Amino acid sequence: MAAAGTLVRALSAALLLGLGSAQCTLPAALPADTAFAAGNPAECELAGELDGAGQGPCVIECVAGNAQGAGGYEYVCTGADMPDPTPDCTPCPENTFGETPGLVTCTDCPANSGTDGVEGAAAASSCLCDAGFSGTLPDDACEECAVDTYNEASGAAACTDCTDNAVTDGVTGATAVTACLCAAGYEGEIATAADACTACELGSYLGEVGEGPCTDCTENAVTAGANRADAPCTLPAIACHAQPSGLTCVVADWPRD
């Protein structure tokens, strides 16, 4: 009987000892979009072992490019029980970014920039200047395209000049090459960057910004020089009149168009 009692006491002690050193096994894979947080104990690793005698806890957090809301998420071994944390990782919305793991909220892109439709951006460099603006983020601010320039796509480091002899007619922040119009004295339609503006020929003019066409001067009127005429026929024309002594030419004084 004494031997049986000794065996029972030994088994009880072993059981108690076992309970005191119960271990929990960390998962082989963490929940989606999470990672172990910096500063965790060395035992916090995939498939690692934690005992219930004070190891851990092992904190996890949402990776960069996500927001996780308030609160902490950790593996804690309590006896043989270790509930799985369930972080709610939400990708950063369009036009925001999250450079740091464990963010509660994502950061808005700078003014006049966005992520071009991308969600889950993890760096400020994912923000691109909008069309009509230029700059290289995060080092520069996004500046509006100046007059006579344009930018059709997001992310341009510089705006593009209108083709020769074309202007935006005072408009800034142009977002398409079609905002470039032939200057007064030139005709043409700018639908692509390869299109050109052609100077009005001698004897014709175009006094407004636009595609034209150039207008011919009225009879007995000329323009102020060849290959450019941005005002209606302003030079005096020469009128020739029949005289008894022959043909005499004088400066005409009639109104011009």
C-alpha cells in the first residue's frame, strides 16, 4: 500500500509540474497583412513555443499600407490555451498611404496629388502629382502647370510646353494638349503634340487665338509683313487712278477690315 501511495504522489507531482510548464505553439503563418511587431521577445516567431510561465506576449500588427484601428493584438499563453488575435487590417484608401506598421489611420497624400486609383499604398512616394500639376513627391510640392504648358497624366516631374506658336490663352493647370491653341496670326488644330501652327500667309490674318482659318484681306488691302498677321490688314494699300497724263498711284485712305 505504501508503494501505491508513493506512486500516486509522484504522478500528481508530475501532473502539477506539467501544468506549470504547459506550452503553446505559435502558428506557422500569421493572419493576412500582419507581422510580429518590433520589440517582441526572441521566442516570438512563426511556429515558436511559449510556455505559461511568463513568456511572451507576442504582439502582432498590421503591415505598412494598412490601418488597424485602435487596440492591441497579441498571442498570450495561458496554460494550454492561446486565443488567436483577430486584427482588422484595412488597406489604406485611395489617395492615402501608411508608411508605418500598426497605424490607426492612414495619411492623406499632399495637396494636388493622389495614388492614381491605387489602394494600400505603403510610402509617400506612391502619391503622384495630379494631371495639370508637376513635381516629384515627397521632396517637392505639386505645382500647377504655368500658362502655355500642360500635363495630361499624373506623376510628371515637369509640365510640357505647348507646340511652337501655340498658347493656353492665359489658362493655368491645363490637363490636355488640346488646351494649347494656335496664337493670333497662326492657324491649325492642336489635337496631338505632333500638330503644328502655321503662320497666316501674306494678305491674310487671324486676330484671335484659335484654330482659324486665316481670313483674306479685303480688296486693295495688305498685311503688315509676310508669314505673320495677327491684326486685320493695317498697312495702307496703294490705289492707282487713271489720270490724263497717265496712271498715278497714291496711298489709299479708305477704312480697312
